[in-house]
Amino acid sequence: MSRALNFNAGPAALPQTVLEEAQKHLLDFKGTGMSVMELSHRSKVYEEVHNGAKLKLKKLLTISDEYEILFIQGGASLQFSMIPMNLLIDESVGSYVLTGSWSEKALKEAKKIGQTQVLASSKDQQYKEIPSADLNKLSQDSAYLHITSNNTIYGTQWDTFPEVSVPLIADMSSDILSKPLNVDQFGLIYAGAQKNLGPSGVTVVIIKKDLLKRSNDQLPTMMNYQTYSDHNSLYNTPPTFAIYLLDLVLEWAHSEGGVEALEVKNTEKANVLYDVIDGSKGFYNGHAQKDSRSKMNVTFTLPTEELTSSFLAQAKDYGFVGLNGHRSVGGCRASIYNAMPLDHVIQLAEFMKKFKSLT
Ligand code: PMP
């Protein structure tokens, strides 16, 4: 059976071995005569999966005991609200750097809860770059600084993170686990699983324990980080199958050599595509400025709308899936997360060269 050349932005390609492993145990997981989907979330067998996933993530990202790992539903989008609900307290200010639509959405939700500040924005530059933030302008009442580490739609990515005196919060939905990370630099990291971690349905939140004290117990129970922390993310029924697949993806990441090895592979894949763009004498026009380029989402346009449409149509005929840019910006986007094989990226690069030479 041939697998699709899947360049979807999320949900995205998963490692084939993970899918095969899940398939193998679909009817009988560890001698239970049941699928993981059918197990009680209070059973020992499920508990091992749940705690195993936490432990693997802790090891892969070297997360210290000062942090809690939480599994929450509602996607990264619910975190846009939970963060200010839990952390934006006592007339404090939520500070945001705007680098694209997802950070705009995060800001929009925070505005409903409390005061906010836009510390920097690259909106006027069509989000082609990660703006430099003047940290002296951070409000004295700032409760946290929120950034989006990788901008899935525009194809930009933070390289180094700002050093701030307030907790740094990052939406890492589209680049978590793609490279080594100094977790200690952050107060909170969150990521919807459906790009680098697994299927949709579970969102990973890594929160510094001392921030949990800010959560007010008058918050709705399911909106309170403390609830997830107190109950090992088992206050209610968690998305057990999604967490099982997360566990398998983390096992796979470990077997690939961990985040250091994944970074080397991701850099190689991204270079294959950026080299075609840079060598095309402007035929392919990368959206992101070179120093802000993402290694996860490569965004580009062709000289005219007609050529872009024709490129996408021919790419589809060839078998490439998911190369259309996000519906809000158009153009083309190749999402090349951890599980994307180098071979598929090379096939796309060859296709791009051929399309140019025949035009
Ligand atoms: N943040 C980023 C960076 C994203 O790419 C996305 C979309 N995949 C979201 C947030 C929203 O995630 P979700 O659909 O899980 O709410």
C-alpha cells in the first residue's frame, strides 16, 4: 500500500510505524481483549500509557520537576482563554507579540478577560518576519509575555526566545519536539498534538508549578489548571486514544535519536525546499524573510495567481496532498513536521524544479 505524499498543516502525517503499531493492537491491547479506546481510563493498563506519555515527554524535552505536564482537550484554541483566565489576575496586563493569525486569536481571547498589551507586531509587514520586541516597553504590571513560536500560516519561526522577567508563555503547537528546547526559559508551553505530537484531541500544557498558585478556585473546574494538576489530568475522562498515540509518537521520537537528531533532519528537509526557492531566481517567492523562516511550514507563491493555481493543480495530480496555503492567505505551503520523510520532501523539490523548467 502506498502512503500519501501528505503535506497537510495539521492534522498532519504521522510516523508510519506508529500507525502500524496502533493497528496491530487495535483489537487486543496488552492481552486485555480490548482496544485502548475501550479500556477504562481508571484501569492500571491505561494509567501506564498515560503516565508513560508524560514521562517520555519529560525525558525528551528535559523537563524538570518544577513543571507539571497536563493533558487538556479543547485544542490550542482553548488555551487562548485558559491562559488569561488562570494567569491574568489582579489588574495585571497580558503582554503579546503578534506574529500571525494564531497570536491575534490568543490576544482576542485575553482581551475578554483582562488588560492586554501588544509589545510588538509584524502585522504591517504581512507577518513576513518575527519582530524584535523592545523589552523595556513591557508593562510594569505584565503578568506574562505570550508568543507563538512557529507561525503555521505565514511560515515564520522564532529562533531564540526573549529573556524576560515575567513568565514567558509560548504556543508551540506547530514546532514542539522539532528541536531542543530550554524549558526553564518558559512559564508555560502549550501545543495541540495534531502536528508533531500525535492526532488532534489532546493538547499538552507544560506549566511551571509556581504559576498554578495564581488559579482562582472560583474558575469553572474544567478551566482551572489546578484541577488537571491535582488529578493527573484524570479529573474527567481524558482523550485516551489520542494520549495513547501521543505515547507512541514520543516513543518513535526517542527511537529517532530524540530532539537533537530530529532537529538535524528537520533542518535538512527545510533546506531542500528553501534551496529550490532561493535558486529559482524569483520564480518561487518565499513569504518569510530569510532570518525568520520556519523549518516546519515552507510558504511561497509563484509569479501570478494563474501559475500558483496551475502549480497546485499539477501537484495534486502528481499525488501531493495539502500544498494549498491557508485559506486566509492563499499561495502554497508545505508542512514538513517531524514525521515527514525526507524522500517526500525531495520529491516535492524535484517537482518544483520541473514545473519551473517547463513553464
Ligand atoms: N496555534 C497554532 C500555532 C496553530 O497552528 C493552530 C492550528 N493548528 C492553533 C493554535 C489552533 O489549534 P487548535 O485547532 O488545536 O485549537
